Amino acid sequence: MKKAIFSLIIICPYLLSASELEWQAEFRYRMMQDRTSSVANTETYNEPSTYSLLRSRIFFKLINGPVSMNLQLQDSRILGYSSNNPGLTKEDETIPSFHQVYLHVNNILKRNWSVQLGRFELALGQQRLIAKSNWNNIGRSFEGFLTYRKTPKGTLRLFHLINNEGYEIFDSDRYDQTIDGFYFDRSMNLLNKLGGSTVEIYGFRTGLAEEKEKNRVQNYYRNTYGSRLYTKFLIFTLEAEGALQFGSLANGNVDGLLTAVNIGINLDFIPIVNAVTFGNEYISGDDQATKVYEGFAKPFGAGHKWHGYYDAHKNFGDNIHLGLKEWNVKAKLSGLLGFNLNLHYHNFSDAVYNEKLGDELDLIFSRKLPWEGNWSLGYALYWEYGNEEPFDFTYLMISFIL
């Protein structure tokens, strides 16, 4: 990594001689406190455990006509972590890395096609299935190929993402773990100022080579097809998404379902309350009494964005889980002594036995700071079903983009 950074410093002057340069720096500090900790298989309640996360990024974009080279260097660390060797005359073992590095070409053959090749973030739609996971201190990057075309009728994206390249062990591409798919979105403003709609259609295949006796066997797969609608009329909004998932795993076939419906009311015309949203999120779960995997897998999707900040219900990395039935109410408030407040309530049940899992209340205060800064304070209470005392989680986050 040191050689890569040194090479970048040496090469940059030569690139700049024939290119325009755009750059951006990001700094984010987040302190978090959780009152439930687990050490040596024992749990301690109501004793605060506080730690601090720091993420720094610097992004360079070198432009020469329709071609641009994009590089984003990232340092992500827990302050005081032993591998940082703080306070010691030792080298920091936390090494910065390229979160993104890709080549981008615009308007290929003058057909308004763009191509992107390398390592990059990818956020599709509302990020339920493909997300950049910005809440995470590292974030998510994909590696591979992306091409898209923008027209008055909409934007079509095609992608080939490589998650695990197995050429060193196997001589066939069928053992690679890849994601191949498309995503199309179109905006329709048929009602002019009264409202409009956006329609999205997508599909992708996830290759799943599995380990068996230290060897990967014939790849299994998941196919996911779905669509999303967002429409606005007067003060009302509707966001709905549905996806089907099918495929083949080692011991059975996949048959999963995801649905989401969110109805919002824009209340800008009254003081303090800006908007209220009522939502339902459904992720099918696996009934172990059947020979089919009914759980819906979304290993690359956002968690906190939809299912609360406490981390109780956000891991759906495979098809073997109980799923989720969630009802939520969300409100946006402003004008509170210069602060904004997002207020969220979630009710969780599993999708197989319909048994209650818990309730969560999130309060997120935020405020813009000078010089492109943002400040936010979040507090989450989670009442796990069967426990009398709630668990709580607090965070304080400050970020700047220069």
C-alpha cells in the first residue's frame, strides 16, 4: 500500500499536466455508547461502553476530455485500538486503502453511453438490495464493470461485479462469485406541479460457489427480480417495492419475497412537523419444516436506513433466517431551536411464526454546521420481547466535506 501511495504522489504531476483536477476531502467522527456488552460469554447490563470511530477520505478526479480517473483514499479506525499503536513509538498497523479507484468514460461513440471499470461504490434505488452502507465506518465498494445510458426515457444500468475470483484454484468461471444484472429507472412528470412518478425495474443473478471439503463445488445461485414505484400527488407520497428471489442452493431451492410500502404526508404548511410516514417492510423467512429456502437474502443491502439504529434486525445475508415483519411510523420535525428531529417507531415480528421480536424508538437530532459541516445526535431504545428493561444506544457524529 505504501508503494501505491508513493507511486500516486510521483505520477500525479505528470497526470495534472494534461488533466483537470477536482478533489474533495471528508472527515467523520462518531462516538458511540452501548449499555449492553458481552465479554467472555457473560453479559453486563446498564454499564456504558463507549468507543470512537474516525473515518477520513480524500477523493481525486483527474479529467481529460471524456475520460476521468477517480481515486478515493480512505483511513478508517477505532481511536485507541491496539493495532493503531497509539502513544507508542511503533508504526501504525492501520493502513489507508483505496475505497474507490476506477476509470470512467463518458459519451462513448457519441451515444450517451458511460462506462466505469475498477473499484467503486454502487447505490441502486433506495438501497434495500444494493447499498454503499455509508453508516458503516468502512462502507461498501464493489469491483467490476458498470455501464449506463441516460435518455429522456430513463436510465439503464448494466453491471458485472466480482466478489470472489477463483482463477488461482479453478480453471472455470463458473466457480467465481459474481453479480450480473440490470437496473432501469424512469421519471414521469405527467401532472406537472401537482406531482410525478418514478418507476424502477431491476434484476440480477448472484453466483454462489460453496465450500465443500476445502474445495469449491459447482456454483449455486440466486436470481432476484423486482420493481419500485415512487409517486407524489399534492401533499401525499407513496413508495412501494417488491422483489421475488429464486435459485438453487446445496440442499434445496430458493423461493423468497420482499415487499415494502411507505405512505407519506407532507406537512410543510404547519409549524414544526414537516412530514409523517407510515410504513410496512416484509422480508420472508425460512420455515425449516420445508425443503425450500423461503428466506429472502439481501447481503448487500442497507440495514440502518430501514430497520432501526439498534442493529437488532438488519442481518439477512443468506436465505436461512426467520425474516421480518415490520410496521413503522416516522416523523420529521424542524424549527426546534435550530435543530431538526427525526422520530422513528418500529414494531418487529418474525415472518415465519409471526412472533413478536421487539419495539424500537429512535430520536435523531441534527443540525448543519458552518463550512459544509453536519452534527447529529442519535438515541435508540429497544424493547426486546420478554425483557422488562429496554436496551439503549447513543451516538454523536460530526462530519465535514471540504
